[in-house]
Amino acid sequence: MERKRVLITGAAGFLGSHLCDRFIKEDYHVIAMDNLITGDLQNIEHLFALENFEFANHDVSKYVYVPGKLDYILHFASPASPIDYLKIPIQTLKVGSLGTHNLLGLAKNKNARMIIASTSEVYGDPNVNPQPEEYWGNVNPVGPRGVYDEAKRFQEAITMAYHTFHGLETRIVRIFNTYGPRMRLNDGRVLPAFIGQALRGEDLTVFGDGSQTRSFCYVDDLVEGIYRLLLSDYAQPVNIGNPDEITIGQFAEEIIKLTGTTQKVIYKELPVDDPKQRQPDITKAKALLGWEPKVGRAEGLKITYEYFKSLPAEALVNKEHKDFTTYNR
């Protein structure tokens, strides 16, 4: 039987590379696409020798051409950390708008089902906790995080428009904080930032008073939820994340205990529009997909820490953006 073909954008990134692994495991032909602005070929180099894997270095904000049939498109191309989208705000907006438009057009042309990677950031700094899919959010469109938040909100809107107007098969996954091997140590997200500081012997930096909450989902659990949603019949947004909520302050102490280091926690001023709470309501994912996370934070953190410890020493160097070492993302 002929293999199904899937296009995965942002394929050399953290999540994209794990999705490539999953679809290779499921015996798909994977077309990986990335312009490497934040991705790293090392994340997918183990797949290059496979006959059912191919890579295209391309910016999806420009016209996207893929020869042959396509069964599925997974649009995961986007800067996803504060350091990235504060550094490249225009590219962040373009990949969420022009890139999504280009890929929806490709999906329509190929009669392919498309899933987009939305985010918990569409809820902004929420007034409701936990956040259900029906919550419309509290977002500042002109704040520093607006380039990412509004790119994702537009991405959802145009995807739903293609679904309702063109009858295109679309899916929307709202991804909450996710972690695991292949994260970049210095990308500004709280977990790799804390571990990076611990490995470098630095104090752990918390912005604000540490009472802000996050909910961390291990990458294998997230990929399973995305896979189930793609193959489901549900077109409305679905939260995928781990509802086990923890404060940033408590999380910093967990990292110190995990790494066995003696550094203390230091506190700095909270950045503008930093969400005070982040916890997914996964009622829909449970009911519609039969999905819920399986990997506990202690187990997932141990695996992730071992990965970071295995990196070469130069990977630990925090070369720039010292003021955004941990943005509590």
C-alpha cells in the first residue's frame, strides 16, 4: 500500500522534529520544511538517510510548492519563544499570516487535511483559570508579545474561514507549555533557562514574585495529542497540555533540587503582559480524543535534564539576551 504523505513545517524545531519522528514511526512519507531561522538540522539529521524522509529549506511566508499528493499538512513553523519573537517580530507575524495563507491554499489544492499549531498565548493574560477553549482571551495587540499572540489568533481565524467557506478539512491545536529533549537552552523559555542557569552555576532568575503559574507537558504526550486530533473529526480548537499547575517560584526550587546545585533564586521585574496564570482545561481532549498526559513532571524533567547534561559545553553558553534569560514562558 502506498504511504501517506505529510508536510511538516517548522520541522527542524523542537516540536516539529518530534512530529517528524512520530510520523516516520507511523510509516508516513515525511516532507520536512524549515527555513532554519530558529530550527536546527541536528534535530532531524538522524532521519536524512531514510527513503521516506525529505527536507526542504524554505520560508513558508513565500509561495509553497510541493510536488505530488499530500494527505496532511502540519503547520508548526513559527518562532515560539519570547527571545525569538522579540528579536524577529515581523517574521513572526508573517509566518502566522502569510505562511498560514500559503499553506491553506496548498491544502486546498491538494485536498489535504491541515492542522495548525496555535498556542495558549491566544488567551493572553487570562481572567479565567483554567482556560477552556470557549474563553476568548485577554490579549494586548500592541504590547511586546502581541506579534506572537495576534499572529496565532489570526492564524486560527483564517484557518476556520477556509474550513467554513471552502469546506477544507482543518484542525486547530492550542499548545500549552511543553518541554523535553531538543529544546534550545537559551531560547528564553523558563524550563531550559532554569536548567541552563543551574548547569552554568548561576542563580536562577524569576521575573515577578514567582506566584505566576505554568503547566508543563512532556513532549511525547503533546505529540500523541496532536496526532489524535489530526485524525479526529473535530474542527474547533482543542487545548493540549498538562493541567498540573505550578508556580514559577516552586518550579525554580524543583529545578534546584533536580540538578543538585546550591544556587539561590533571584527576582527581577515582571515583563510587560507576562501571563499570571496558565493552566489548560483539557475536558475536550479527554472526551473527544481519549487523551490526557501520561508522563509526570518528575519523570519528564529527569529525561530532559539528562539531555541537557549531554550537550557539549559550548551549548551552555548564554551568548546574548541576558535581560530575557527567563521570561516565565
